[in-house]
Amino acid sequence: MDFVLRTLLLVGLGVLGLLPSVPSVSAQTPPPSPSGSAQTPPPSYRIGVDDVLAVSVWDNKELDETAFVRPDGKISLPLIGEIQAAGLTVTELASQLNDLYGKTVKGAQATVLIKSINSRPVFFLGGVGKPGPMQLTQDLTLLQAVSMAGGLIPTADIESAFILRGDQRIAVDFVKLIQKGDVSQNIKLMPRDTIVIPIADVVYLQGEVKTPGQLKLTKDLTLVKAIAQAGGFTPLAAPRRVDIVRIQGDKKETIRVNVNDIMSDSGSVQDIPLQANDIIVVPQRLF
């Protein structure tokens, strides 16, 4: 009976929080992760040249090491020396390290983390929000990578993009991809691809249009189309006296256009194709 009472008393004290808590101990405590931030690519990711690894051995802090994968694909570690890392997954490398460290460290449990992925760059040039290098930590298509690079900017020439892959030049038409759903344009990227999205030429609209400013020059952009893309004329516009200012080298030319004649039903006056850096000036009408 005394044993039962003592047991109930101890349980009651534990519930009330009057006894110190004792941490539970599992049969095998897993090794801690190496210090410092690490990237978490998918398990299938294979280590490459220039990647940075964090290697640790459980209960042997003196063996913790930040290892850089050299151009020959190897890393150098305490007790082991050189070992091939490039081409292996972190699980495969950790298994090899367990075998090698196990020769000198009883029950060695090695952990490998990737601190920095530097071996799978792609490069964005031109019309994206964040041009520059990006690491392919996983398989990405062109659209996925463009989204991660900040998307296409308004002045991107989306009909003239291309990918440089070694000596190969792969044309990409974002109009077909995005507007027409041509998935053949959504190319799977490879390490060291360079994605070039040219910045398009522009034209400028000033004066009595609803949204003055610059417009991207497309292959079929005309005066009337540009005015329409700018929201059309304001109520104060003088469509009979629109000027196109065109500068070519040292020469400046002003073309006076009656837009009403172009838009008339007779069709006797043709719309005017625009050129790079044309300035369209829409004046106020005279009262």
C-alpha cells in the first residue's frame, strides 16, 4: 500500500509541475546539423564543382569542416584527406564518409549539407526584372526561371529572345509561348545556359493622348495603333495636326499627319509605320 501511495504522490507532483522534467532520450539520438545556413535542394541533386559543403561527424566537433568542391571534383577533410564529391548526392557522399571515418572513429555518423550551390548557374541578360546569374537548384523550364528572375519587363522584345547553350543558339518566341500556348517554346534549362531577352526599341507619345509616355516598338506598330495603345486622344486633341518627329543621325524630320484622314472610311490615306525613337506629338486643338 505504501508503494501505491508513493507512486500516486509522485504522479500528482509531476502533474502540478513540482517535479523537474526529465527529457526523454530516444534509442539513438540523430546527429545535429552543421552550423550555418544551408540550402535544401532535392535529394536527387548531385554535387558539382564550386559547391560549398558543410560536413560534420556526430560527437566529434573537431571534424566539422566547410569544404569547397575543387575543379577536380574533390574535397579535403580531416583524417580522410581527399575524396571525390562531384557527381554524388549528399546521401551517397555521407555513406562513403561513414565508411571512411568508421576506420578511426567508432560508430561514425557523418552529415553532409550543401551550404551554397554554385555549380549550376544560368544567366539572364536584358528584359527581366532581375538580370544576372541564377542557380538551378532544381529542374526549371524557361517560364519558371523567368518568373523567378522577376518576370518580363514592359520593354522586353519578347519575339526576339534566344538561349545560348554552348555553341548553339535556340530561338524563343514568348508571344507564341504565352499568348498562343506553344509549349515547345518552354524549354527546359540546362546549367550554364544564357537567356538573352533583348530590350525593344521604343517610341514616345507626347501631348493630348490619355497615357503619354513610351511604347515598345513592335514589328507592326503604326501611328494609329500607337495612339490607340496610349488610350486614344483626349477631348482637347487636334487629330488633324499630329506630328511625328524622326531623328536619324544628325537629321531631324517632322512629318505632319491628319489622323482623321487615315481613319476615314475612304482608306485613301495609309497609316504610317513607326520607327525606333519616333516622337509622336499630339497638340491641343485651337478654340
